[in-house]
Amino acid sequence: MKILVTLRKGILVLPVSCSIQERKIGTDEIIEFEVSGDRIQAVHMLPGYTHNIINLSETENLVTVMWANELFDANRPDTFFEPV
């Protein structure tokens, strides 16, 4: 649901399963990763892609750890909303 223009961001999911969807802006092709806290792995959000994170658990809250290669600058935002 957000477009990353230059920012490089990673997501680590704990402790439940989720689906992470990415779509390159200007295309209809969706890349989807299913990840789980049972097997911890990082998913990198690609610049120029919009992404969406969906909790697949009906009973547990999704917890994510996110990091980026640069600080957010409110005067020069590089993340914009666009649906996957």
C-alpha cells in the first residue's frame, strides 16, 4: 500500500504467518511471499514497488520489525500510498 521511491526497507515478521505482496508501479504483476514466525526471514521491499502486509492469523496479532537505509524526511517524503 506504499510506494518506496528511493528508500530501501526490510521487514521481519514475528510470531505469526503473514502474506507480503509487492507490485511494481505501472504493472499488474503481484509478487507474493508467505512468511512465518516459525521460520524467521527478512523480506526486502523493492524501490519502485508498492507493498501490502496481511496477517494470516485469526487469533494472534502480527508483529513486524522494519528498518530502512535512511531517515524519513517529512519535508521530502519518498513514500506514497498506492494499492497493491
